[in-house]
Amino acid sequence: MKKHLTETEKKGIKIVVFVAITLLLSIILPASAAMTTVSIQDVSIGVGESTVVPIMIYDVENVKGAHFLLSYNSSVVHVEDIGNSDFNFETYKDINNSAGYTRYAVMHVTTNMSGLTGDVKFADVTLKAVGNAGESSPLNIDVVRMLNNESEEIPTEVDNGTFSIKEDVSVSITPANYDFGLLRLNETKTTGTEGYFTLTNDGNVPVDFIIQASNATTANGYTWILADTNGPDQYALEYSKDGGTHWYSISLEPQTIATNIYPNANITIDLRITTPTSTSTHQQFSFVVTVGAVES
């Protein structure tokens, strides 16, 4: 006898079938695997400086051998050396700075034929800045080839880097020293009111000038502490940029005294000292005023 399904029963069948298909799909769909990535980081150093940067292989499984070519602008950066790999056998090394590339190949030799797994260092690269301040070069990893322990090629992604040479930040101060002469206790004396010291931006980028000073000391170790106001064995030091109209305390910590000073531009300052109200010794004291610059 043929049975006619009601609408409710039909819907029930549809629901059961739909759930069954959903469960089946959830079982057979595989989890996505992480892609192996070859990476070199960005680098920024000063003119003529060198630094060591690793070339890394991330999320790799059983890698037995690797061969990379690093290309760069040889007028900006040179490779001085490459090595110190997690792989235990170096098979090829060619540093060709005139052509702007370095080729390197390594393998991992074991008795059980196992490879390296996880995050693996392909090599440390020593880079030297040979160009001018402000110049940059790509660090491109090309001709990447990696094999696993079954001699199968490992698919990879590449994360290239950039090498840059820092801008030249430099400041000079003239004259380089000053003798306040013989001072009494609780006496104030200035270097003048016409800008005795000249601070010049000798670099090639705008900078902010900073200043700080040290405690005053004698040759045999007595000390006057630098503070905002003078006191027993405590002296005060100030600077002025406007001919002595306004004076500002100098401390042991660096502080900004001028901003956005362009290359070859300068400012002038005067210094004012106030000696302690009393002292543990009557000897010659000296202190150091340090003037620096940071890029604006």
C-alpha cells in the first residue's frame, strides 16, 4: 500500500538529509597547511657600518637542502660574508658584489636522512653600507629551491626586505671649551650675552639640538652636584639663546633646546654658572656640557 507523506514528514526528511550531508563534508574537508616562507628583514644602518641579518625559512617540514640567490644594489650595500646556517653542510658560496648578488647553497646531512622542521635559519648575512646617507636598496631573495628528505621540491613564498642607509645626523660646537676662572662661593658668572658658543648642523637632514651637563668634579674625586638651584656642594648651570634675556636650567638629562635646524644652519648660546653656597674643598672643578642632535 503506497503511503503519502505529509508536508511535515517531507520537511523532516529534507532536514535529516541536509544534516547528514553537512556532517559528511565536515569529515572529508582537510585542514589548510601553513605555507613555507623564506624571509629577510628590513635593515637600516649608518654610512660605512655593517650588520648581521638572518635569512629565515618559516614553517618548513623535513627540509634537506636549500639554494637561494640574494640580489641587491651594489652601489648601496655589499655582502661581506654569509654562513652560520642551521644546515650542517655548505655546498656552494659565491659573493659577487660587483654584479650585485650572492648565491648560497646548503644541505643537512644525517644518518637517518631526516631533515630540518619548523623555523630554520638558512644563513646569517653580513651587510655593509657602501652608499650615501638616505639611499636604499631592495634585498630580494631569488632562485629559491628547497628539497625535502624525499627529494621533493618544497613550495615557498618569499618575503623580501629593504636595506637603507640612515641620514647623516651631526652637530658641532665652537669653541669647544671655556674657563670660568676663579669664582667665589654663591657667585654667578656668564660666558657673555652675545652668543659665545655656536651650534651648527653638520649633517644633511633637519635636526633638533639637545643639551645636558655633568656634575662638576676635581682631579681627586670631590663632586659638586648639578641641580636647578645652588646649595651646599651643589651648583646650577643655565643656557640662554637670546643674549641673556631668558635663562633655562641645564640638567643631567638631555633636553631639547632648538628644533628643526636645517643643514649648515646654526644657533648661538651663552652659559651661566652659579657656584655652591658652601663647598667641601677649594680646588679646581670642571664639568662637561654635551650638545647632541636628533633627526627632526
